[in-house]
Amino acid sequence: MSISVLPIRRVNLLWGLLLLQSICAVFFIYDVLSDRFSVMQAWPMVENLTLETLVVSALVFGLIFTILEIRQVLGRQKRMEQQLRAASGAFSQLLEEYFDQWSLTPSEQEVALLSIKGLSIAEMARVRNTKEGTIKAQCNAIYRKADVNSRTQLLSLFIEELLSDSAPLTER
């Protein structure tokens, strides 16, 4: 799964388009004010109709480009959300596979999940409505079954697995 970012060239194009639309807006504001207050002819060096046609064309181009860009960004966002859901599901499946492989009890599975989420021993005891000593004993049983020495090693085991290109369950 890769997260793509707009290339610099495309970002610069968007900024340029914004600048063009701003210039067009200034032109139309000036044109409306000069017509309203009957000040001198707007942009006297060039025929007014020709200039207005160019400005309208630029605005239409900007509108079309903006619509296409919004559709592309929304499509990219939808794909990224799907990838995130898939990754989240894959991580849950990975946890379940390892928990099954290690033969963790349901209580140990819950403690292992809370531990991976980063809860402290005291927080886990409160969440599970049990004593801290029970949580410590369950953590030790999890570490023994997972063949690790600490919460950090347990977590790194899953991070390494997610970052590797190999199949989810590898023999340790």
C-alpha cells in the first residue's frame, strides 16, 4: 500500500490556476465597477469584448480543471480509505493467527491486544476489572508463549511482520 502525494508540478499548476482565476476575478470586478460608475472605458488598449472572452475562457478552463481535480482527489481518498480498511482487517487477521498459533486463552488474547494498543498494566486492570497482579501474570504467559521478553518485543514482532513482504505467519 503506497500513499501518493500530488507531485510538485501538479501543485504548481494548481497555484498557477488559482493566480489566473484571481486575475480574472480582479478584471471582472474592475469591469463591473467601471460600468456601474461610468468611469473611463475598461482596459482601453484592447477591445473590451475580446478581453472579456479571454477571461471567460480562462475561468471556464479553471472550472473544468478544478472539477476534474476534485473528482480525482475524491477517487484517491476513496482508494486510500479502502486500503486502510484492508490493512486494518489484515492486522486483525494477523493478530488472530498469531494468538491461535500461540494458543492464547481468550483472557490472554484480550490482554495482549490491550498491551499492543499501549495500555499500562494499571489501565488494563481497570478495563478488565481485575487486579494488576493478574494482568502481570497474563502478560508473562503471553510473552512466554510468543517467545519474547517484553511488550516492546511483542509489538515489534507484529510491526516487522506487517513491514515484511513475506507470508503473515513465518516459523520463528
